[in-house]
Amino acid sequence: MRLNSIFILLILSGFTIYFGSCASPKNIAYFKDVPDTAKLRLIEQAAYNTPKIQPDDILQVTIQTLDPGSSGLFDQAGGGNTSPGTANGMGNLSGNGYLVDKEGYVILPLLGKVSVLGKTTDQVRDEISAKAAVYYKDPVVNVRFSNFKITVLGEVVRPSSYVMPNEKVTILDALGMAGDLTIYGRRENVLLIRANGNKKEFVRFNLNDSKIFSSPYFYLHQGDVVYVEPNKSKVASTDMAKARNFTIIASILSVIVILATRISF
């Protein structure tokens, strides 16, 4: 009888651990402070600060002109009327664009060194346009990041590094690219890690609070890392797996002992 009681207790303990580790729907919702009513609530959103170019960034530079002959001066390998940054082997090319060196310069074919450090892509575009006007007739210049990469780690569906299609990216955009948080992600304590020169900035976000839209860190910069910590349910589920294995083993041993006891009598 005593062995039967131990067996039942082990089974009940396993069920208790299992159901105690389940996440409540209340804990996986966002923006809990927004009332569930039809009343409109206005939230002031943080101003967007255009990202500044830093060393080791990769820029895609494209020049278009109506004069194919002049365009060929820049695009010596292509010969067409479009001169993308990857069209030829000249300059400090890297992958899909021009690498910004440690001093903050890019080297463009024919145009030479262009200072880009701490500038926006629009500012660099205007400078390159002025330089290109010497060789091009009415040049149209486009400059954008080729490596606007955001890394999302932790309790998300698809943790990885993502190259964003544009520069105006929010933390919600990054989490959406990663497939959203899993049910085990801590929505009230999402960590943002940002490089600031030789230092790192660490910022915590609470996705349960609509004030996130007003945060100066709401818009991400290239190279940002977003980390979602596991919640207590994830820790409990890990412990549950260990406890489940223990329960199974203990149950089997209990059955063996019960059978052995009955057979002996």
C-alpha cells in the first residue's frame, strides 16, 4: 500500500510541474496599458534620427545619367548608363558596396576619396553629386546602407541577424522579422545593445507599456542587438523536462518493486 501511495504521489507531482509551467495568455499580450475600448488614445512617438555613417559600414552608391558616354567614365567595367558600387573592381569594394575605412572615407572610382564619417546618406549623396557633376551630365546619385544589420537573439521564433530593407527600423520591426517572441519571452524586459564609439549602451524595453513608442531608442541603428530573455515558464519547462524524466524512471522502478513484492508473496 505504501508503495502504491508513493507511485501516485510521483504521478501527481509530474502533473503539477507540467501545468505550473504553462504560460498564461495574460503574460504574452503587448501594450497592456492601452484600454480595450473604442476610445482613441494618442501616443507621442519618438522623433526619428537618421542613422550616421560609421567605420566598417558598407555603402551602396549608384549614379545614373542620361549621358551613357559620361557614365562610362565612372563605370569603366560596365559601359552602361548605371554605375552601381559593385559594378567594377575599383575602389574599396566589399561585398555589395563600398567599405567605410577606419578614417571614415570611401574611395570611389574616378571621384577618389569621399569623407562620410558621421554623415547621413543624404549628405553623402549631395557631396557625391557635386563631385560627379564634373564628369556626368545631370547625375542622379543614390546612397544607402548595404549592411543595415540588426541581430535578434533569445526567445524569438527565428533568432538571427537580419539585413533591413530600409534605414527606418523600429524595435517592433526587428522582432517582427524574427517571427515575434515565443510564449517564453519576457515581454517586460527586452534588452537593446548598441555600440556607441568604443562603448556599449544597454537599454531595457517593456513591450507591455505603450511608452515604448516615445523612447529615443525606439528606432534602431545599424549593428544593434536585441535580446529577449526567457521567462520563468521557460526555466520551469526546463526543470519540468528533468522532473518528467525523473518521474518516469521513478514510476518504472515503483512498478518493478510492486510486482516483485507481489510475486514474492
